[in-house]
Amino acid sequence: METTYFTCTLGQAVHQQSGKSYNTINEFLEHKARSAPDTPVVGFYEVEASERASQQWKPHVFTFDDVHRGTVIVADRLSKSLTTDKGQTVALLCPSSADFLFTWLALIWLGHPALLIAPQCSPSAITELCNACGVKDLVYDEIYGDLATEASKLGGGSLNALVLPFASESIFEAIKGTPVSVIAPPATVQETDIAYLHHTSGTSTGVPKPVPQSHRAAIGVLPTLNGRSKACFTTTPLYHGGVADLFRAWTSDALIWLFPGKELPITAAHVCKCLEVAATSADGGPEVSYFSSVPYVLQMMAEDKDGLGHLQRMDIVGVGGAALPAEVGDKLVMDNVNLISRFGSAECGFLMSSHREYAKDKEWQYLRCSPGDEHLRFEPQEDGLSELVIQHGWPHMAKRNRDDGSFATADLFAPNPAIPHAWRYHSRADSQLTLITGKKFDPAPLEDSIRASASSVLDDVLIIGTGKPYPGVLLFPSRDAASTSNNELIDKIAPLVEKLNRNSQSHARIPRNMLIAMPRLENGLEKSSKGTVLRRKAEERFSEAIDAAYGDVLPGGVSCSTDIPDADVSRTIRDIVMRVAGENRNRDDQATELADETDLFSYGIDSVAAIRIRHALMALIPKTATLPLTIVQDAGTVSRLADLVLRLRTSGEASLSTKEQDEREQTSIMLDLAREYSVFSDPHPKPASSIMPSRRAPHQDTKVVRVLLTGPTGSLGAHILWQLVSDPRISKIHLLVRAATPLARRERVLKAFSSRRLPIPGDFDSKVTIHNCKLSDPHLGLSNEEYTALAASVDVIVHLAWSVNFLQPLRSFASTHLAGLRNLINFALSSPLASSSNRQHHHANPPRMIFCSSVAAVSNYAPQSQSPSTKPVPERVLVADDDASVAGPTGYAHSKWVAERMCWHAHATTRLRGRISVARVGQLSGATDTGVWSASEAYPLMLASAAATGVLPDLDSARRAQGVREGEVLAWLPVDVAARAFVDDIVGDEVDDDAVQDRNQDLDQTTNKSDNSANSTATPLPVHHVLNPSHAITWTHLLHWLSPHEKFQTVGVESWLHALEALSDSPDEGKRTHPSLKLLPFWKGAYASSSRRGQRDGDGDDKSDTDAPSSAAREDQMEEDRKAVVETGTMNGVVPPTQETETAMIGYEMASTYTRMPSLRDWEGVVTEEYVIKLWNWVKESV
């Protein structure tokens, strides 16, 4: 693929600089005036102010000699009016024009760095910029006279405003008509000296900041290609990216045409006229082949028939400076426009573009890292995004913000799941809205999409939500829609927003009642020089409207107040829930009927919807009463919510039930659900008396194991899948993934790889088939043909998919996850029996099934005791009725206990005896090779707090004070090691584990109260503990290992918590919004109370929870959605002690596990100094 000056990044330019004999801009101008004096390099348009008909357009094409001559002439005139000393910065306030170009070059020629001020700046912003740069002289164009004068006044007389040198005459005539007898030499400067300064837009803070550019950055790092045959046209103003476009063309001897920004507003008609005039210019020059613009210009051209025609004739159309709405870019590509996205910054120059093979590759949004871009690093962040970090050694770095000399851009990107080294710009990390729940999202893409789709009725859009529970949007009508009523405007916009909601994260969805119609703005929202909304100023300007919008908390169409009779409370709550659920759905599912006892989470109520419902419920109770923050999650049904509201109306009592009542109710629900979902459908049943442990004969071909995997997009699932694809013993892998399209399913899976730094295996496409699924459907969402074929072609089923949401009540897991497990068991049982005519394709027995459970299911197994003979958790299912108490206290833990009992029942009563097993997963941690963990998990966040506070807590002392003699034990198991254990089980021979099971049974024949029932079968259900049983490594070891690598102080827990809490009042925004603050309530409950830590109450590596979290902690930890993925999140459960005595941590039987999963034995000592340092390095990069 050809490298062009239009697409050549600075990384590529390193290899494209032959023949360069200059180091500064002045040397460049002199060099080109000598070596290529007659080469046409810049085109201008002169347009009559009084008559703008076509015959009044006059093009001017200047050569390198003209540019050199003009620079010297303007410099001579300018030097006579400047009052500042040589080397001092001079500000330039001027529209993008020939006057700007020559005045700017003249200032550089004289040795004055030029501060290029965007005219959109306010007088105060100009004054602040000038003060920051030590500017005494402000050179301005007369059309900005008032702006310059006001800025000068605000400067207190220290800022001298000077009009442009040729303000009263034509710059074109002045340059061409002024004789130059003696050319004054340029000022002596070095390549490292500042040539000019851009400034930031001030979008986030409202105050722009200068960004200096050296001579080397401007001219010395650019390529020297042959561009004489292809001209460029740019609409980008010179005070922004226009100067970069210009120098990029000039170093390759290319002509660039500049839009006449002083004379004309940018419209599609004016741009088309510019291109037509350039094509017929009498001065000649090459054809315009490259088109450079910002998004809103490109959008105007795309909507204009002639404009689209011009774009289609271009070799390349480049867009940059802001994000082009995806729908606009997609349509242009569909219309055969060779569109690229170009990404760069004033700090580091041209970084990436999406230049590619246009006929084959339509992914215009994905920027490509070329082989010359090894200094561009993408550091993983939350939600599968990565931040671009420019490494030391990149050709141009005007700014560095890390100790190692790198520059973290705060620009977030999403990887392309199928194209290596391709990244789509997502958002700015520092421009995201932060909701009261701690959830963040970038409003700009949503605003752009709404504006682009409703441009006929909307001029401006402002998404709101900072510090609020959910977002809203202010809608500012266009002139054509000014007479439209508010309701009519909302009716037109609502379908667009609903479409966006379906593809948005749940916390970023905008409820219909938060579509706020506003009066029309004559001058629009205040914007930065890049055209982006100055968000903070806008929020201040419309603060009353925003407060009023959030004061109206009721969903649209619902009327409720304390005047509603008690008899109607239940119906009213049902209406509220139905309305919120309807607005909240992100799929095209048919809504199920809502009864008073329907589980609300199963109905579609996620954490954000729960907040809205709680707000609405407040209107039903007295103003003096209040509702717990998690009342919707705690109640779980309309019936219980109604009971609570009625109690608050009469007695003010807010509790749902006593602890004892709740425990009894939960046990009853667990047993009822276990019975309800343990009824299986076997089309090939055998009499119970004839069911014996089945063994499938070994395959003759070792490469024939065929696997069905659920939950492949979670951390553990991604690692298991990656190892299966890479394993030659696996011939086929079927994935059940829920997504609307095949491409979306594939992207979800490949994104799971990329976010964990797992390369896509070469055999992925040949080995893996991805099926759309709905596990709660009896046929798993598959067609009858697909279901039957799949059941006949699978050897092992691995079921990981489970929602790791510690706030969901048990019942919410029933219709989704418990039903899904039952359906998978039925699927396994539907495998056809062998027939004499087709034995090679059909099984004599159903496929094996491995269910991924959690140590949460048994975290309360044994009472605390001083006795050293306390029994370890056995490798068997505890299924007697009174064994329900062994489960942890969360609905998640209860659901895993019920699921284990379902597996036991399938083992005891169906053909799955000996073919189904349970894997209880413990605390998972980062991978052994990369250290990649989860940026939202408790331990990484705690470690990351050291960078902000300078301290880390002494957790061992805190634990011992709570009665745990070992301290804070780090029983971590790397996620890739856990995955290897699963692969051991998947591909292992079907050995008879009876002897191992018998040894385990001998350990305790009396304590297992289920012996009189299922566990008394000849072959107990195999249970394996996928965890690290070692208690040898504690937090003290970790602190000792880290101390040589990082400066921090070890302090008591209370001191650490105090330092962490103080971050919220820090003037440093990075510290004030540090992600570790989200877990502050959790840590207070975990370490500042007299509780005791057992084996981690969890099954993985991404989420955090306490056994009894405070309301604040639970609000912070709300899940963003209900996707059934096995994030295998950490439930760092704090188990209250039953005695005030020193205790030891409970152990786990491992004999059967080590036989079935031998790789676990090899990794018992995995938590080493080397491993901890890998985790630490990942934390520093990613959290």
C-alpha cells in the first residue's frame, strides 16, 4: 500500500526523510526558495465582499519563491510596529486567510514564537493565554477588533493590540507588487526553539492552555515524499490543524488549497465552489486528490448531492479533529468514498490514520498502528477500552506527564476484534460524565448521533447527568422546529434515543421522561474552538432546567402521590415498574406479564432502573419517611414493595423482615427452587435401578474432543477458550453467545481475547463456531435442527455463564440461570443413543458436563472452632435440606448451592450419572504471563491507591485483630492456571475416581448429613476445587516484594482509609476521581470491623462484594447490566465470627481435584515475588 504525504504518520515519516537539509522553518523556506522556487505550493481564493457570484472568485496560487518573498515583505513591515523584544512570544488573532499565513511566517522569521489564538476564544481566555505565554503584543485582524480590544483591557494595559501589517490593502497585491532589493536574514533559532503555540480547546475546564510547537515538531519530523502530482484541499483553519496540513504538503512539494475562512462561512455550496475554482485555475497546478476537513463540514458535504460527488472523486477524504458520527461515515463508505479517520494531537503530532486497502477494507473508523509506530502503546482500562500512551522516543512530544517520559493522552480506544493493531476512537477519559453511582460514559458520541439523526429539528443537544442517578438530554430545536410543541419534539426524538439505548450500556440509557425540550437558542451552545460543547459552562447556564428535570422523578405516563389510596398502591407500583422496564429494554424481547410476585430482576429491572423505581416510590410515602437505597433489590417483587410502602404510610417501619425471618425464607426458597428445577426431560430414559456410572470408550483419534462452552466472554471463559483453540486434542468448539448478529457475536468473543492481551489463535475460525443463544429458552434459543445436530456432536459441555451480581436476590437467578442449567442438562440428555448403523457419530452415553460453581456455595460450611481438627470443605455436594445454610449470604451464593443440588439430582436420577461434575472456583487473579486482572477488582484498586496516597495498609495486622491468626492470606489462583485445570478435565481420560472419592468419604462419614440420600450412591457426584489451597503467603509478603520497586509507606488500616478518603477533597482531579474511592465503603466494612476472613467467597477475578455491604457500598457496586457472563468476580466475603477467639482459615479437600486436574498441583506456590511484580506492573499501567 502506497505511503502518501496525506496519510504518513510521524512514526512512518522516520523512514521517509531522504534529502532533508534543514532544521528550522526559516531554513526550510530558504531551502525551498532555492531548490524548488517555481513549485506551486499554496492556493488562496479572493472573493469580492459585495458580490459573491461565481465571476467574482479569483484564485491565487503561490510558489515557494512567492511564499519566501511574502514572508520577508510582511516581516519587514511587522518589525516596525512590534514593541516586544526579540524571542518573546507574539499572539496572532486572525481568521484563516493569506494574511494569517504570511503574518505567522513573518513572526517566525523574526524569531518571535507565534501564539495562534482561535477566534472562538472569549476575551478572558485570550488574556489568560497571553499571560501564560508572556505576550505583550497581540496582532489582530480588524474583524476581531472588539475582541482584541476587550482582551487588551482585561490585561490591565500590559497587552498591546496591533492591527495586521497589510490591513488596509490586499495582501496579494502587496506581496506581488512590492520590490525586494535586499532580503533581511532570518533570526537565528535552533530546532528545539519554540516556533509557534497552539492551545487546547478548554472543553473540560473552560480554560484553554498553550501547547508549544518547536521548529523540529513543525517541520523536522515530517516526511519528504514526492507529492507534486496530487494537491490537497483543506477546510481546517490554519490556527488549528491547518498549519499541520500545510507543512505536511510543503515538505513533499505538494500544493494545498486553503478555504477562504475570512470571506465566507463554510457551507457545502462554498466548498464545492472552491473545488470547482481550483480545478479550473489559470495558474495551473495538480488536480486536488486529497480532501481534509472536520466532521461537521464532511457531514454537510455528505448531505449535498454535488458535495458527495466531489468527495467520490477524491483519492482520499480525511476527517479529524473530532469524532464523525458513525452513521455519516458508514454511509459515505457505502457511497464509495475513500474515507479515512486521521488522529493526532498538538502534543505529539500525526499519530494514526485508517489508510488501508479501500476496496477490501471498509473499517474507516479503525485507526491502524503501522510497523513504524512501536512507540504507541494501548494500556487496558475499564469496559474493554484502552488508553493511548505515547512512549519516550516518539519523533515529537511537546508534553510528557509520566516519570518515564511518556505521555498518557487520556484518549480511549476500542480494539477491532478481527483486525490486528486496529483501534476505534471511543472517548476522552477526562470528558466522561460521572453518575452518582460512580458509573461513567462519554456523552459526546451520543450527542453527535442524536444531532446527526435529527438535524432537521435540532440545532443543539446537551446530555446531562453529572452527579445524578441516570442521564438526560436537553433538546434545543432548530429554527424550522421553533414552533413545534415540546411534546411533538419529544415524540420525534424518542425513537432515535430508544434505538441508541438498545446499543448503550445500561447506565448510559436515557429514559423518555428525561428528554427535555428547551427553548431555541439564537446563538447556540457555547463551544470550544474545535466545535465541542463547553460542557461545564453549559451545565452552569442551564442548572435550573437540569435541577427541575431531575425533580420530576416519575416515569412518563405514571401518576402517583401520597393521595393514592392504599388499595391502589400495588397497581401503581406495577405501573411504575412496567413503564421503567419498557423504557429500559435493550433487546427486542417480548415483555412477560408482570404479576405481583414476579421477580423484578427477571422482568428486566437492572440497577439503573431500580434507582428510577425507588425515586418514583418516594412520591407514595410521607415526606418525612425514606427508603433504603437498595430497596428494589432487597424487595425483589411488586408485592413486597407494596407491603413496605403501606407499612411506611402507617407506622414508618422500613425494614422488610428480621434477619431470622429472612434466613428462614431464603432457605425455603432455596429448597423450593432446587426441587422445581431438578425435573429433567430425558428422551432416552433408563430405569433408575439400571443407571450405572458410565464410561465412554476412548476415541481412536486423539484429536476428536468436541466442546460446547458457555460464558466465553468472561475472564475465565476467555482463557479456557483460548487454551482449547490452541490445544491439538480439541477438534471443535461450539460457543453459545447472545448477540443480535453473527458479527456482533464474533466481536464479543474476540474482544474478550484482546482485552486480556490474548492473541487470536490461528485455528480460531476453523475450530470455533459461535451460536446465538438464549439459555433460559428450553431449546437454548436454537432452531430445532441446530439443537438436534449440536446435541449429537458434542463430547463435553462446560457451563460457565452466570451473572456475577451480588445484589440480585435468589429468585432473580431462577428464570434465567437455574432454568439455563436445567435446559443444558436436558440438552445433554437429548443426545441420541448409539445405533448400529451410525455409531461413529452418536454416543452410547450423553456428553460429559462440567458445571462451574463457586466456593460461595459452601463458604459457611463449618462453624468456627479452635480445634485443629476442623474438617475441610469436602469434595462433594452438600444437598441435605439443612445443608442450605452452608452457602454464603448473597443471592448469588444461594443460586450456586441450588445449582449444585440440581447437578447432584441429574447425577443421581438420569443417564448423566458419572458424566456430570462440579468445579468450585475460588479467588482468581491476574494471568501468569501478563498480570492482566480486572481494573474494578478490590485488590488491584487497593494497590493502585498507593500512587495517589503514597501509602498501603497493613492488612495482616488488621486481620489478626479480627481474630484471623494467619492474617490477610493471598490464596490467589491465576486465571490462566484455573483455565488450564478446566482443560485438564475436558481432555482428560474418563478415569474411575471411585477410589479417590472413597478416601474422601472416609474422612467424615458422620458430618455429611446427605449420606442417607444422594451421596450414598455408589459413585458420588465428582466435585473439584479450582483454587489455591495454600495459606503460606500473606499481605506482608506482598508489601515486602513491592517495596524495592515502588515508594510507599506501610500504615495501619485506619490511617490508610483516612488517606484514601482525603482524596475526594484533593484539588487534583485525578486523585479526586481515583477509582479506588468507589470501594471505600467496602474496605471500611471489611477491615475496620471485628470480622473474620474465610476462604474468598467468590469464583473469580472481576467483582467485589462484602457479605453484608452498607447501603453506600451496595449502591457503588451495582452491576451495570444483567448480561449472563462469567466474569468470575471476586466476592471478598467478610464472614462474621461465631466466637471471639483466634481462628484458622478453613481448608478444602483437594485429593480428587489433583487427580482430575493435575496442573493445579504444579501451581500451589504460584504467588511468588516474580508473579506479584507482574501484577503490580499491570496495575500501574491499567488502573
